[in-house]
Amino acid sequence: MQKYGYIRVSAKDQNTDRQFAALEVYEIPEKNLFVDKQSGKDFNRPAYHRLVRRIKPGDLLIVKSIDRLGRNYDEIIRQWQILTKEKGCDVQVVDMPLLDTTKSKDILGTFIADLVLQILSYCAHTERENIRQRQAEGIAAAKAKGIHFGRPQLPIPEDFEDEVKLWRNKQVSQREALEHLNMERSRFYRVIKTLGI
């Protein structure tokens, strides 16, 4: 039996130390630790795919918590089935002892583990939805206060409309108009569309 560990954080700048510390007591070989730094919304993650390709029947996968595996309810349930049924490996969730397929392999143990998995997967999925809703509400509140996101808007040159007329009448080339207005082509067209000219 080989031991494997899976660690996930949602962004490249987030710290994995807490998860590494939780898995350290299991003495997982360093080559068997897989780390992804991206969202748990789906399982399109390179390290996770390498892990699934490598893990064999009878091996053990250890994760700190179910939301580190993923945050999409249907996907978590599907991946659990792939790991435990199709790949034939065991899974142990450190923060939830009931999610340990190495124990109670009888029908009652399997039923309890499946039930707990569904509840925790639902909670992880709901938390992801709540995070997205809080972000949207925060952005809306900031915009209502006049806070702008992204790069500041550049002012439109005063002679923009005149230059567009010259360009449309073929009195200047587009390159000349862009140079005169000191604009990129994409912004030139975007401003034309915004002003409706």
C-alpha cells in the first residue's frame, strides 16, 4: 500500500503550510504529495489528475478536509466514486473521521461514510455559493459608494469626434487618427461604440 496526500488552495498566493502540517504525521513520501493552487469549483486540476493516474487499488489517499478535495457537490461525489470504487483505493479525510474508508468496510460503514460525504459535499458546495454571493454583494456595495474597479478610465480627447469624421471621410488614415488621438485601435472603436458616433 502506498500513501498519497492531496493539498489544494484556491489561489497561487495562498499558503499550504497548514495542510502540509496536518498530513505530516502520516509520513507520506514527498513524491506522493500532490498540490494544486486553483479553485475547487471543478476537478480540472493538473496535480489532481496526476494523482488519480498514479494511485492504485489498495493505496490510501489522505486529504485534510473534504473542501480541499473540491467544492462542487456533484463532482465531489463523482470523484469519491472514482477513487473508492473504480480505482479501488481508500480515502481518509483528516478533519472528519467518519470519512475514512479504511475502517468499517461493511454495509453500515459504507452507508454512513456515503451519507456523511453527501452532507459535507453539500456544505462545501453551499459555502462556495455563499462566497460568490458575498463577493457580488461587496462589489455592488463598493460601486454604490462610487468605488471603481480596474484601471481608471482615460479621458476621451476633446477632438475625438472631429478626428473620427476626418477618418470616415478618408481625409486621414486610421493610423494617423490613432497617432493624433494617442489611442489604441481597440479603445478607438470602443469609444466610437460608447458615444454612438
